[in-house]
Amino acid sequence: MKSVDNIRWRNHLIPLLVPLLLLLGWQLSVSCGWLSTRIASATEQQTQVVDEINRSITEINDLATQGADRSRDIGSISRSLDGYAQQLQQQTGRFKV
């Protein structure tokens, strides 16, 4: 009977001890300064990466805007050239060879 009671007792105690031990380990890490410096360093690195991603996205947006502007310019130039070609064809169409 005692062994069955011991097993039941352990089965109930282990789920309570695991979180308690994790909490104690966490508190020890924080009080010794191990955890806070590592978290601060990781947070700083993540902030730098996010800033770099934001800069890259802004640059991509700027380049896309420039590309769209240049496409409109090319379209306008193309229409002008087409108009000049039509005028030239009209003016030279009068001549017979």
C-alpha cells in the first residue's frame, strides 16, 4: 500500500514542482543579471533588424515609384514620337518618286 501511495504522491507532486523549479531558475537568472542582459541584447538586435527591414522597404517603395514615373515618361515620349512620325509621313507623302 505504501508504494502505491508514494506513486500517487509523486504523480501529484511532479506537476507542481516543475513550474516551481522553472520559476526559481528564472528568478535566479534575473537576480544574477544573466537573463536581463541577454534579453536586452536580443531585443536591441531585433530592433536593429526591424529598422533595417523598414529602410529596405522604404527604398523598394522609392524605387518602385521612380520606375512608375519613368514608365509614364517613356509612354509620353513614345506618344510624341508617334505624333512626329505621323507628321513626317504626311509631309513626305506628298512627294512621289
